[in-house]
Amino acid sequence: MVQQLNPSTIIYPDSDGQPMAENTQQFQWIVVIKENLEILFADNPNVFVAGDLLWYPVEGDNKTRQAPDAMVAIGRPKGDRGSYRQWEEGDIAPQVVFEILSPGNRLKEMTKKFKFYERYGVEEYYIYDPDRVDLAGWLRGEEGLDAIEEMNGWVSPRLAIRFEEGEEGLTLYYPDGRKFLTSIELNQRAELAEEQAEIAREQVEIAREQAEIAQERAEIAESRLTVLADKLQELGIDPETL
């Protein structure tokens, strides 16, 4: 007699023992995409963004799993998770998934991932190979994931971000036209903004001091006029007639 396992007693590991990235370029792209997506949805409490997080789509099955380089689950709250267990997430599958290729990726592995994402409900799937500067994407149709014929200028239906391919490689843009930036670029922008804010504060302070000086001069001038008017009246001269 085969003993049935209780789904509640099954362990779902938080790690598959695989490295997040195989080289610095792959890691950099994963971080850039994940962190900029976090920024994009920072004000929406019901969009969960994760990087290299194991996704278990089926309760009771701890073998069927994938860890997308970056994924977005719209309709799920932010917060820390050891893994994404779909049955605990309102049975909502991540709608958008990104994979960044490295020289170590094999066709068999990528085919397996594609079939997984297609089977378990991913709506948009993007793969970028930074070594070859090659971008590919798929969008869910009636029968599964359909290849997007032209990715240059493509706008994600779910995220509203834009993909642009140029001589310098791939560039992603926010819905408002801002570029996805690295952490260094973001820090440089923040430092520049702080410097500009400090200059603005100094200019406000200078303007305030100048206004105070002008006010003091006006008060001195008014005082002198008062003294002059008093002296004219002492001489029998009406200041109003002058």
C-alpha cells in the first residue's frame, strides 16, 4: 500500500543550490531589472517583485519549480518570502518573467524553462543575452506563449516599460520615458539632486537675507523722512506742499 503524503508536511526548499549568476555582466543585468521594477511599483502595495526566488506552482509538488532571474506578480502584496508558493498567493502566477543568459546556459535548460513558464501561466516572458546583445520575448496567446516578432520598441502590456535595442545594447525605459539605471547611476542622480537642492536652499537663504537688508533700508529711509518732515514742520513748512 502506497502511503499518501500530506501536502502540509512537504518541505519546499528556499534554494535550489544554483548560483544566481555566472558572471558580473549577468548579475548586473539581473539587479538592474529587478531593482528598477521595484522602483516602478514602489507605490503599489499589491505588486510583488523578486529576483532569483524559487516559484512552486503546485501544492504537494516540491520538484516542479523554477527561479526566474526576475519576476513580477501583480495582485500580490509586497513582503519577504523564502519562496513563491502559488497556492498561498491566491493561486496567482507571476505574470512577467525575465531571464538573463550566460555562456553556461544550455538549450535544454532554456527549453525546460520555456515549457514551465508556458504551462504555469506566465503572460510575458523575456530573455536577454548581454554577450550577443540579443533580446527575445513571448506574449501569451490563445494556445500558449507566442513569439514577439519585433522587440525593438516593444512596450510590455503588463508593465508599460519599453525595450530599445541600439549600438550600446539593450535599454529599458519607464512608462514616463526615464531610463532604467544602475545603482551607481541612481546614486549619482541622487547626489546631483541633493547638490541642486543645497544650492536652491542657499539661494533661498541669500534671497531672504537680501529681503531683510532691503526691509532694513526701507525702514531707515522711512525714519529719515519722518525726521525731515518734523524739521520742516518746525520751520513752518508743510511737507505735503513740497
